[in-house]
Amino acid sequence: MSRPESSFVTDRATLVRRLKMILPAHCLLVEDEDLRPYECDGLTAYRAMPLAVCLPESEGQVIDVLRTCHQLGVPVVARGAGTGLSGGAMPHAEGVVLSLARFNKILRVDRDSRTAAVQPGVRNLAVSEAAAPYGLYYAPDPSSQIACTIGGNVAENSGGVHCLKYGLTVHNVLRLRVVSIEGEIFEIGGGAPDAPGYDLLALLIGSEGLLGVVTEVTVKLVPKPELAQVVMASFHDVARAGDAVAAIIAAGIIPAGLEMMDKAAAAAVEPFVKAGYDLDAAAILLCESDGTPEEVAEEISRVMAVLTASGAHDLRVSQSEAERLRFWAGRKAAFPAVGRITPDYYCMDGTIPRKRLAEMLAAIAAMEQKYGLRCANVFHAGDGNLHPLIMYDASLPGEWERAEAFGADILELSVALGGSITGEHGVGIEKINQMCVQYATPELEAFHRVKAAFDEKRLLNPEKAVPSLHRCAEYGRMRVHRGELKFPELERF
Amino acid sequence: MSRPESSFVTDRATLVRRLKMILPAHCLLVEDEDLRPYECDGLTAYRAMPLAVCLPESEGQVIDVLRTCHQLGVPVVARGAGTGLSGGAMPHAEGVVLSLARFNKILRVDRDSRTAAVQPGVRNLAVSEAAAPYGLYYAPDPSSQIACTIGGNVAENSGGVHCLKYGLTVHNVLRLRVVSIEGEIFEIGGGAPDAPGYDLLALLIGSEGLLGVVTEVTVKLVPKPELAQVVMASFHDVARAGDAVAAIIAAGIIPAGLEMMDKAAAAAVEPFVKAGYDLDAAAILLCESDGTPEEVAEEISRVMAVLTASGAHDLRVSQSEAERLRFWAGRKAAFPAVGRITPDYYCMDGTIPRKRLAEMLAAIAAMEQKYGLRCANVFHAGDGNLHPLIMYDASLPGEWERAEAFGADILELSVALGGSITGEHGVGIEKINQMCVQYATPELEAFHRVKAAFDEKRLLNPEKAVPSLHRCAEYGRMRVHRGELKFPELERF
């Protein structure tokens, strides 16, 4: 695997001595065996050992750690639960991991204003659990919601199966309290629909830990719908399923969720969760409706009409909450299920315009032949967000390299089709090269100037998310800008 | 009125000579009588004469103008239709106005992807007109939508009566093409739900012309709902009307519009538009529902139940599209209607938490006594966005100063109640002092660093939107930070 260039050289002894001055012993890890669990996040193919892991318990300690690192010129990688899939929390070999794991308190749940203030280390699902007594919940629901933290969600601007209707993290966070690399606190956002001044809230959300360290998050809560039902539709033909997705949106319906699985994904999942998926179908579509019973009944009947007209050969509607959860269970467990049938898998995260779904699937099938690897496909179809799961065996020489090249092809084709290299998992270390395909020099320069406005020494999560122009020049020699020449055959897809 | 400090000294002869080299004669105004129409925008109380007005016809000319001004160190104020209400397009006395009026082409309307690419000088309503043949429209609908331009909407992050359900400009713009002050083009955003890299799209939207000049805007289009109906409710008591707004939202209903008018506003409007408003009511609420006929019928019945339970004494539902438009006509014409009954009015734009509406109205009534001026109130109630219209006569000595102080009191009370100084009109020149109340030094410093990342010489719309720390220090000597001491009696409201 490729490793980023690095310009940092840290005197470890000095660093550790200084950290010991500001953190009690139980808040600082420096021994190899203690550091090992932090060497990667959910993207296990990329690893590095940090020099130290800090586990601050107070905002004052966060400030002290950041000031110390700023003074010494030491890289800092903030970390939530480490469930990220793009290597955003992978340590820097010359740096410190700043774990927010102990910032795990729910500070307030306000029923009237429908907001909750939480620390960044609070798990996504715990917010909804705390809001449940008031009939409220936190809408963004990444598949990892049992484990992933709100701080990580903010860093990656996480989505989930319900983000088509309820929005991404950026649409559900109202306010952030942030510590800069220089140890200064600033608060951004507010209760108003449009806070005055530049929209630093949106700028910080999804910035992958490169602009500041969040110590408090105020989120919007939404009322739990009275009812939710799922339609499960089977298609003999993947292209028709893709067209059905476009047709639902074109009919003016905004489902609470609109997800798709191909045959390989359904086959992997069914023995694992027994959701009752149609294993003969080329594609399965799950379409959720929520609201009052009347609203749901009306929307479900419209959805079924569109699906039937689009060529679905089998339609089932969940008849109970248990059945609805079972329908979803398969989709939510797709990653671990694929993990059971292959030693390793590599999850991609491209987006494409909805109407090009069928082309993309045909191209992925061709890539399976080219690279000699299988790929199962699950999609947040309503958003055009693909999660191809490329199956490989890391113990076989050359397989990881083939999987990585397969993934790069998918991402670059996503850009060529008018989409992007990441829908919700972030760029991290994984897609840093593909950023050179996504953007031209002026946009990358604008990103670097914004970075410098917050972190002039580039200490916060360096070598992630935004590639240097030098790196892109190198990468451009291997591959080609904006995918034009990489896919000369694009018209035939 | 107060005027901002200025540090620019421009050699007008050199500037004009240079501009004549890059613009044909019909694209450059330099004579006093030609400049006069540009001396203010919709905030007519603040005026300045620019040194020149440029009316470029091509992106190349925009680049040339910006490069020239950058080289000479001359301030540039971009301008759309000049309908803004916070003085954002007020010229700089040592600078150039860059009018985008001739960038008035609709470049593409794409029915399949439901997007339109337009130049910034296209009028808001013209986008919906161009999309109408496809059953689509552009959702954000500021009251000035007949005249205001998309470029101005982007600069101010405009809303409108439908933004409660359909979002502000930032939620409806997918992509921007921007020219930097150095004349470099960059493109931000894209079709994907979450473009990789920092969210520069959200950063630019609402940045009030301080970060770049937009030359192309790609907007999202939405399907026209089959049906829309409005419920008009009368209340004997303003506090009950405020509580009804909170109750509708609390019931999980997101109306397509939720607006409120007080007695003074209704009295001003009714003779003008003959909307059939109840002139005995202390407050009138308009609540719109849109969707399929079934959805609308169900939502309207829920809305009426909530309104009745909240104490509405009269309820009417629009029975035709003509009646619906008539109900809205009064709300949309509130500003000109108030303009008919007073020589001048000063429109404020604070936001407050919905549940504090009644307190705010009681406080405004007290301020009317204090300043000896009348105030009519219209609200985007669903968003907690107030538009108090303070009536005064500029020809009477001291009246404008009293109106301005009245407005400052409203804005600072908005902050003290947990809201903000602007919901949708922007800060501009008008609310620059109140930004010192809204934000503390670290946030203002972050704004200035972001500004410097895009415009190091501070030439784009200088002395607007973000106050200097020096200005805030001065203002703080007169008034008090975050409103704490300004409203010691706050608890009693």
C-alpha cells in the first residue's frame, strides 16, 4: 500500500515528557502494547503506530495537549470510536492520537427546543436513546451507529439510510464548540436557520479533523414518526431496479430510505440475518415510508404503483415493526455479512447521478473480470451513493494491490460519470489520490488556503483529505485528470 | 447615520484609465448622473457614490476587472438587482461597483437531473418560469423574487415563505463557479449529496460578496406540488398565536409556509390588497400545506385541530388557487403596504426561538413607547424569523436615529433571547455593529482568517458583514457584549 510523504520529525522523549506534565498517568499511553489498538481505524489495510495516545477527560486537557503539540510542531490525529472507513483516524507515525473517548456525556436533552448537547465521544445511538423518553430521536443513522461517535460523525459528515429524507450530519447539527490547534475555543452555529457571518459550521462539518477539535456538539432532534413501513421489491434486471429508483424520485416521493442490494450482496446477507430476501432477484430494493398512518398508507400505495410500472416482479410490504426491522437488518448487516464469506473486503463509497446506476453496475461487472475479484454491491440508491464491497484475501500476494486498483477504477469512473469519490465515508488517507481526479488545482489551492486559516503549521491530521499539489502532480503522471483518458470507452457503458 | 472607517485611497484617474482599457464604453459608467442610481440598495438610509460602475458582459471581463482592482488595491462591491435590505450592495466611496446585471442567461434546465444552470444576474422568479414547462420550480422565494437575482440570493443565503419546508438558498444550490479577487476561477460543489473536501459551497453561500464573485450557479429544482392550500387563523391574543406556531411544529407538522402578522401589519395591508384579513384579530396566522390532494387534506385537518386547540377564534381555508394567492398577497405585500402609511420604515430581521415569540412582541410594544415610534410586525413564524417594520419620518430631525436605536434594541434582544441578528437579510453595513453582540473575539478572528484565505487585501466588499475587532471595541464602550447588561430586565419579559 502507498504511504504518504512526511515532513515531520518528532523528538519522542521531549514530547512524552511534556505530555506527562499536563496529563495524569491514566490519560496517556506511550507503551507499544497500549498503542497497538490505535494503529488503524475501520480501514484496516492502512496502519501506523503513533508516538503517544492522549485520553483527555476535560476540555482544559484538550487545550493543553493541542498547545503542546502546536509548540513542538507535532501532528495530532483526533479519534472517536475508530469505526471510520477511509482511514481518517489512522495515526501519524510522528504524531499523537487525541482520543475523545472519555468525552462521553450527554449534557442536555431539551424537549421544547428539540435539541441535545452532547460531548463528541457519545455514541450516535446513545443520543437517540436519551431522546426516546420525549418521543424524539437523532436522524442520521450510519450503519455503525451502535459504535460510532457524534464527533466522528461531525468529522466525516456521516449519513445513513435515512439521510435521503432527513439529511446528513451537516443538516442535523446546530452548534459546535471547537478548540483550535493553538488551544483557543470558538463556538459556531446557533439555533437560527442561518447564523450571521460565514458558515463555519458547514465548513467544520466533514472537515475530517483538519481544522479543529470539537468538544461539544448541539444536535437537532426530530419526532419519532408514528409509523414506518418498508416495501421490498425484487427485480430480474439491475438496470430496471436503477430506473425504478429514478422513477420514485421523479414522482416527487422522498422516501425515508431507498436502498438497493445486488444478487451477490443478498446472497451474502441472507444466511446471516434470514431477512427473507429473494435470492433469485438480480436486485432488491427497499423503500421506507414514515409519518402518520394515513401518510404512510398513501405513500406506500404510490411507491408500489411506481415499482410495478418499473418492472418489479415481487413486492412485499412489512406488516409489523419486527418485519420492518428484519427487512433492514440485512441491509444494515451487509458489511459484516460480506466479511463472513471473504477473508477481507474493501468498501468503496462513490456517488453517481441516479440515472447512471445501471451503467456503473455493468462497468463494475467488467472490472470483476479485469481484476479477477468478486464485488457485492449495496447502495444508498436514493442518493446515488454506492458501496461496492470488493472481496479479496490479503494473505495472497498481489490481491490487496488488485483490490486497491479496482477501487480506484470505481472512484474515477464515478467522477467521470458526473459523481464524486465519496458519499459519506470521507477521503481520509484512502481516497487522497482520487482527490486529484475530483478537483483541479484552483479548488485544491482554495482548500489549502482554508486549512492555513485554521492550522498554519498543518498539524491537525496531516496528509489526509486534501492532497498536496506535489502529490497530485505525481499521481497525474500515473493516471489522468478528471478521468477523461482513463475511461476512453465511457460512452459504451 | 454612522459610516464605516476606511483605509482605502484610490487614484480615480488611474482606475478609470485602466478600466477603459479592459471594458468597452457601454460596460463602464463613470459620470455622476450614471453612478447615482447605484448609490444604495434596498437599505436606502445608507448611501455612498462609487468611483465607477462596471457592467461586464463576459466572465473574461469579470476576471479583468477583478485583476485590475486587485493590482491597484481598489475595493470591489458586487451587485445584483440591488434589492437587498442590509446594504450589502452599498458602494464603497473609494471603490468600484461590479454589476452582474448582464449575466442574465439561463444556461440549461435539465429535467432529468432536476437542475438548472443560470448566470447570477437571472431573476429568482425567472428560474421557476423557465422550469415550469417541466412541472418544476426553484423553491426559495424571497418576497422580492420578481426582481432579486440568484447571485444576490447566493450572497445573502436568501429564504422566503417556503424555506421552512424547502430550505434556504444553501439547501437549493448545488454548484458555483466563482472568480477570486485575483481573477482565478474555481468551481465548488457538485451533484453529490456531500462533495469531498471542505464545504466551500456552504462557506461561499451567504458570504455577502466578501469571498469571491459568482459567475454561474447550478440550482436544484423541485416538482410543483399538485395542490397547495392555506389555513388563515385569527387570534385575539398574540401570545396564543405564538404558542400555536410552536404547537404546530411540536405536532411534527412541517408546513410549506407558516407566517404571522400582527394587528398593525394587517391594518396596513388590508386596504392595499383586500385579502380579507380579520382586522379585529390581534394576530393572523397563515399556514400552508402542499402535496397530493390526500396529503394536503390530511395535513390541513391536523393543522386546524392544533389551531383550534391553541385558541384560534376564526379559521378559513383557501378554496381555490386564486384565494390562496390572495391570502398570501397580503403577507408578500406587507413591506410596500407599510410604505404607504408611513414616509419611511426600517425593516429588521432578527430570529428568536419560536417559544419566545410572545415575549419579543411584548418587548417591542414597550420599545414603541420608549422611542415614540410605531412598529408593524410580520414573521416567518415557523423559523422564528421576525420582520418588525419600524415606521418613522426621515424628514423629522432625530427620527431616523430613534428608529436605528429601536432596531438595534430589537436585534440585541434577539441575541439575548437565544436568537440571532439576521434570519435572511444578511449583515451588510446595517448590522455590522450587532455582530459585535452576536460573536466574541475568537469567532470574529476565525471569520477574519477565512476572509484572508480568499482575499488577503480585503478588497471584496470591505467594511461589510464582519466587523473589525477595533470597531467592536469601540461599540462595546457604548453598548454591552451579548446583551447581558443591555437587558437586565430580561427575566421579566
